[in-house]
Amino acid sequence: MPPAVPPPTSVPQGPIEDGDQYRPQLGRAPQGDFMRPTGRTLRAGSEARANGVGVQAEDTRICVVMVGLPARGKSLIAQKVVRYLGWLSITAKCFNVGSYRRTNTPNPSASFFDTSNKEGERLRMAAAEEAVKDMVKWFQSPDNLIAILDATNSTKTRRRWIKDRCDAEGIETLFVESKCDQEDLIMANIKEVKLTSPDYEGQDPEEAAQDFRQRITMYERVYETLDEDESDMTYCKIINVGSQVIINRIQDYLQSRVVYYLMNLHIKPRSIWISRHGESEYNLSGQIGGDADLSARGQQYAKMLPDLVSKSAGDLPLTVWTSTLKRTAQTARHLPYEKLSWKALDELDSGVCDGLTYADIEEKYPQDFKARDEDKYNYRYLGGESYRDVVIRLEPIIMELERSENILIVTHQAVLRCIYAYFMGSSQEKSPWMEVPLHCLIKLTPRAYKTEEERMVANVPAVSTWREKGSAAVHAEATPNPSAMGTPVIKPEEKA
């Protein structure tokens, strides 16, 4: 097997000399690197146009401007877009105007948002200006591609101010309006806000809900939807949770990619359940990959899984997604739900290492074993895949997941790490090392400001297939009491 590929090097500027070797390493390049020119050669006599901060005006920088009344899912959409882009290695950041406003007004009453309250108007405008100022400064880094400005931006005057400010800095704007008149969804979002919004931290939930309804009324008095008066703007209007989508003046590939994601987005309150397959014969022997059957204990977990799911999901009509490999189908066989098998959910392809133990890999391919330890996300098995490759093939799954409800995914360790990383916003450096134990059902509930997680561990022993970074490649013995296992995924301060 050839030696491990070294870190990316700069592309030669002239012809490749004898003895030189050009390694493009496209598989290791973040997707953001493909979103703008690496260099540019000007025509004779022409000059580069630059804006006031020294960045070429042609460079791709997009400000996604959220628009909508409160309780329309704007913050949830903003956070989802940031997580999705980050998951694809496209650098993005959310600038929440409410967070800036809370510096001076942490727990305002509804009257603060009355347009006749001049001091409230001044403070809210100051917060918006500070957020835009920080965003412009953030865009000075050439790696930063997309910012989300999260606020109501409820009037045409405010939106025009944002567009003019961004135009002056050479930043494209994409306005995204979430418009909804479905009372049940609005009430669900009001309930969500009163439980999770920092504005109502420590307050009585019913009083918080009442105050928030009054705040909505204040905004309704002045709210102006995106319309033909703003036809020169690039925008996407999402009406009643995607039942209708209106798109205007989309200009480039990256904007269209964001819009495509928005068209598939799910903002109704819901949960997703994920589980690894039951313990397999390969798990017992320490081998990776393959298409092994479940062990006796894996079969036992499969029989217990319906009860675990019922305790967590109640009477919800779930749909079960599995990979095409035997161990996931065998794990799901007792679940009384519709089942769909997806090739995209198959385990990471370990290429020539398929069927080997980690100890075998360390002995036969020591340089590769070390290279994978150093950069597990980007390392690609010879003839196989990397975690980055898995993320790329999982994108259609994520799109389908975002427009679906009540899904239970039964699949493999590496694949679940990637799916978990999408919902939790975990970093590429940490996600391949997360422990996703066998015989454990995980419930993920996306909220406006975070994703909540609950775990239910079956009382069925199983081996531990987790290996810590830098540790010896020794296969772990069976865990005697899986109910005592912690949830060693990501600590809150480590979440992106």
C-alpha cells in the first residue's frame, strides 16, 4: 500500500519539472474552496474592482437576511442553515440581532417593541447596526462565505438599509422570509419560544407566552411582506412551511444551493430517533466493515428495540430507515413500522482494510494507521472512503430527512456520527471520534436555539467499538453493565 498522502501543498505556478509530483487532493479540500476563484488573471489594461475593506467585489460573500414576524421559525431556520453549511465545510455564521439587543435590554416586555417607544426603537436600531458592523468585519477573512442576519427585519425601510449597507461592502444579499398564517404552527412556535428564548429565561411560562403574543401584535402593526416594490432584491419567500415558495433574482450557485436547502426545510416541532444496529459477529471479533449477521446479544437488542421506541415515541407513526446491510435489517425486523433501506446509509467503506481489525491495520499499514489518527475526517482508506466522503453521500438523506416527520434511523457508527454532527453542529475534528455506543436509542429534538438529546440504553451487554484518538488498537472486552455507560459525545462547550 502506498505511503500516507502528505498535507496539501501549493499548486506549482509553472510547468511540472521532472521528478515533481502534482497531488490535487480534491477530496481533502473543503467545499467552500470550490465556491470562489482561487486566482484571477485580468485582461490587459483592466483593473480589479475592490470595496472599502480590500476584498475583491467579485468574491463570493453572501448575507442571508431573515425576514418575518416572531414565532415564524426564523431563528430555527438560521441555525439550521449555519449547521448545514458548516457540515459541508462551507464557513458560515449567524449574527442574531436579539443577542446584541440583550446586552442592554436582557428581558424586555412587549412594550419595548412598540414603534411608538422611541427609546426602544433607538436601542433596536443600535443592535442591528452593531450586528451588521461585526458581520462586515467577519467577512474580511477570505474563508468566511455566508453570514445569516437573524432578526424580524419587518419593514421595507429596514431591509433597504441592510441591502445598501451590504452593497457598499461588496456583499450579496439574499432575503429569506418565513411567512405563516397556520395558527397551530404559530402556537407551537410560541410554546417553543417561551421555553427556550433567553428573553424569557426564569419567567413563568404562561406569562411569557402572553407577553410574546403581545410582542407579535406590536410587529404586526408595521409588518410589510416582501413584494414587487422590492423586485430588485434577491429573495426567497417560504409560505406556510414550504407549501409555497417564491424565488426572485437568484444570482449564483451558492445562493441557489442555500435556497434548495430552504425549500426542503422542516420547521415544525418534531424529533428524530437514531440507533446503531445491534451487536454483530464482526463487532465481537473486532473486525471493521463487512456484512456480518447480528450476534446473539444483537438479536436480543433487536427484540427489545420496539419497546424502547414505544417508550420514547409513544403512538407516533414512525418510518424506519436502514442501510442495505444485513445487520441493520435484522435489527429493525421486529419494529412494526414501514421500513425503507438506503444505500446512502451503508457503513463507511474501509476499502482494502475491510474485514480487518484495528490491530491488523496497525500491523500491516502502520503509516496509514498513523495518518488516520492524525486526520480522521479527511483520511480515505485505499479503495474506500473518508468521513468527508460519507458526508457528501449523506446530503440527499439530510434533505429527505428535513422534509419528513417521525423518522427512526437504524444504521452504522460512522454514518450516525455524521448525522449526529449535522444536528448538533459538532466540528469535523471531533465528530469522527465521538462514541455512539451499541444498544442505545438516541432521540434528537431540534429547537430554535439548540438540539436537545435524550438517550435510552437497553439492558443488553455489548462490546465497545470505540477507540480513543492516539490509543493502542486493542479490541475492547464486553461492557458488563451498559446502563452505566455515559454519553461521551460532545460536551456543551465543544458544540459549534
